[in-house]
Amino acid sequence: MVRAMNLGGKRGGGKRRRGFTLVELLVALSVISIAGWVFVSFYSSALDLNRTAVNRATATQIAQDQLLSIVQSPKQYQWALPEQGGADLFSIRKGADDPPSGNPAELPAAMPVDRNALSQQTNYHERFRWLAFGRLPSPEATYYEVTVVVHWEERSRQESVALTGSVPRFALGGTA
């Protein structure tokens, strides 16, 4: 007598189970949702990091441009040199009516021609402000240290970038 072998591992008929159970579907959906959430979180973090990097690069460029302007043409600025020539910080102002929050950043030379893009770039650059300070490192120093600080607000926090250069004392009429 020949017996039929059951290869399905179950006793009884040769029916095969088709489809997924509800538990399997719930587990699969849970795994897909967690993977999607992780992807969206990484994407959001990458956007924030990119925004921060662009803001820092913009602030650094503004600071470089302003520092270069002060170093190349120091007499075009108002230097509040201390009376005693100490190592205290003093302000370097563009004009007598400089706002206390800092001077607005100048717009880049190359700007978009599209009206909307121009408006966006203008609004973006208006967020950045700069202040300049000077210091005589020592009474015998032949130069002034010049520091330009650019600040802006990002995610309700004040951020800033500072660059330092030097101007010879004789450029302002001081001793060399």
C-alpha cells in the first residue's frame, strides 16, 4: 500500500495557507513606519544643519568684507580711541548714527534679477548685523587689533561670527 506523504508539515489535508495574518501585517506596518520616521528625522536634521552652515558662511563673508574695508580704508571709519592708550576695547563706527544693534550687512554685488528672488535675498541679508571693535594690544604695539563681529538670530538663539585683523597705527596718524 502506498501512502501519500505530507510535505507541508501539517497533518491532515494538503491545503496551503495563503496571504498574511493580521499580526504579520501590523508588524510590517510598524517596521515601515519606524523606518519612515527615522528617515524624516534625518532629513529634517540635515536641513537644519544646512541652514546653519549657509548662515555661518554668509556671516563669515560679511565679516571678511567688513574687516577688509576697515583695514584698507581705516580713515573712513570713526575710531573711538581711548585717551590713555590702554588695552581696553573701543568701538569702530561707520558713522555717528550707527544703530546700537549693529550695522546692517551690505547686499552682495551680484543679486538675482527676479523680483521675488531679490526680495528674498534682501530679507535674508537684513537679518545680519555687524559691529567692529579695536584694541591696542600693548602701549608699544605698532598696530591696532580690529575685530568684526557679525550676529544674527537662528532658531530663537543669538549666533555670531568674529574675525580679527590689524591696522597699522600710522594709518590713523599714530606713532609707528
